[in-house]
Amino acid sequence: MNRRTSIYLPQFTVGEDAFSAFGDEMRKYGTRVAVVYGEKAWNASKSYVLPALQAAGLTVTAEVLYGRDTTFENVKRILAILGSQEIHMILAVGGGKCIDTGKVIGDRMGKAVFTVPSIASNCSPVTKISIMYHKDGSFREIVKLRSVPSHCFIDPRIILAAPTKFLWAGIGDAMAKNVESEWSAKSGEHLDFGSEFGITAGNMCFFPMVREGKQALEDAKAGKISEALVNTILNIVVAPGVTSVSVQPDYNGGVAHALFYGLTKRKSIEKNHLHGEVVSYGTLVNLILDQNWDKFKKAYELNRSIGLPVCLADLELDRSDSLEDVLEAALANQELTHTPYPVTKEMIYRAIQELEDYKS
């Protein structure tokens, strides 16, 4: 038994007045803030963020555009900009790739990181990993960071300003966290407190989505901040993060994400499809491979009802494609370093073909 275990759970503030908490949370670390942002996110949010920072007595020392992808090249460029400045903390404002970039920068500089998600598409705003890509957009590696962001501030108005396709994809990404964590840990081995707690919390990533996901999308399209919408945002951003930071690292991977990273071998995937969209397809494959028909039917029906992919054609692929390069990359991915039973390329391919034949 380990003599010491530390779990740092996500901290967040949500609501239309979320940024009024800047002072309470950020001034613990100082007063000088460097903002790392995504262009569209900053355009949509700076009229809320900057006055709130000023009201909190915080000084913005730099505003830096992160780039287009979470790459080490972008990290190096921004570190060169910020390295000569006196900075107490990083505020990352944007989508997952922007926030992952800000997290790596804060980790390298030894500075606290705060996050303002501009879209609800993944749990990056509260986790202690960053997913890194090559300059061509293909997956590179997952970087483990020293800590979770110090606090996440979620203003639903900013989420509503973004296209609803990001919320749509976020539903798919969140549901995968529950499916993969349960699957990875199902071999019968003993679960420590953190793993059992995280996997239990992961149920919030799945069942509330089945219940409220479609309504949340409809409310978002109507510009309505509803209970269903706020719950769905939290079950995309926070609930998967709780699972991610609580479970043993081995339980954070699965077929859904491994298949996504394999599919990035196809340029059309990265160019035309969102991360959570593709992951939601992998979730169906994961559930078929595991013969978990109860959850599969729930996930399939939700995917179909809101337009998430249920077949290869939805991802611009053909069932006659051998997917050899995709499956090779998926199997080699670190997402499949721990599985409840041996998984082969043939098993994944059979599950893909079975999904092609499925009719609800």
C-alpha cells in the first residue's frame, strides 16, 4: 500500500457572475496576470474578463495568442515572450487546446494557472494533463503536469456565444470518460479509494447526458441558460475532470480515445471533425467490443437523436477501408497501456464492423 496519496480535486465557480470570484481566488497568488487566449474566445469574453480582473485589483501584464494547436513550438514561443516579465499567474481563456497550452506554460514557469473555458467541449479546464500535437495536427503525446489548475471560472454566457457544435461534441467526449474508466478497471483488481471514487463520479458523465443532453442542446440553440444547460456544461467540464484526477492513471484510457488518436492519421478527421465527435464514435466501438449492450443502446440512441456519429460514413470513411494505419496507431497509443483483457486490432475492427451492421 502506498504510504501517501494526494488527490487534488477541481475547483470551479459557475454562473453569470462567476468572474466576480477572480479576486477571492487569484489574489492568493499575487496580482500580475498573463492571459493566454484563443482569438475567437478572447473576442467573445474580454469585455467580461478584463473589467472583472480590474475590479479584482489584478494587472494584466501580457495578452498572448496561443496559436492553433497545442504544440511544443507554441509553448516555446510563448515562454520566450513571458520569460522576461514579472508574472504571478497564467489565465488561459479559450477552448481545450488553448487551455492545455496555458497549463503547460504555467507548469514550465512554476506559476498558478486559472482557466476560463469559452466552449464546453472537454475537461481540459480542470485536469492535470495536456494533450500535445505535432505541427501537422496529428497526436504527439500526453504531458502529465504537476497540478490541476488552481480554479476554473465558467460563465454560461460565454459558452452560449460559441457555436453549439462544441457543446454537442463535448457531450460525446464526456460520456467516453465514464465508459473508459469503468472498462479499464473491470478486470477484478482491487480499486483504491481514489479510483472507486472517480469511477463512481464518472457516472455523472453518462446518465445525466442521456437524460438532459438533447434538451441542453436545444436550450443552447435558443440562447437559453437553463438548468439542463448548466448541468450539461458541468458534466462536460467538471465531472470528467473529477474522474481523471481521482483514478489511478491506468484507468484514464480506453478504446474510444485510442481510436480517436488513431483516426487523426486521416487528415479529414482533424480538419473536418471535432475531438468529442470522433470520441463519441469510439465510445460505441468500445461498448460493442465489451458487449456492454445496455449502455451501448443508451449511447447509440442519444448519438442518433442529436447527430453524433454512429457509423464510419458519419466520419467520411468507408466500411470497406481496412483502417490498418488507424488501428496500428490506436493499439500503440498510451490509452491502451492498461486493458481489462488483451485487445487486438482484429477485435477493434470486428467491433467497428458490428457497429456498421447495427440497427436499433
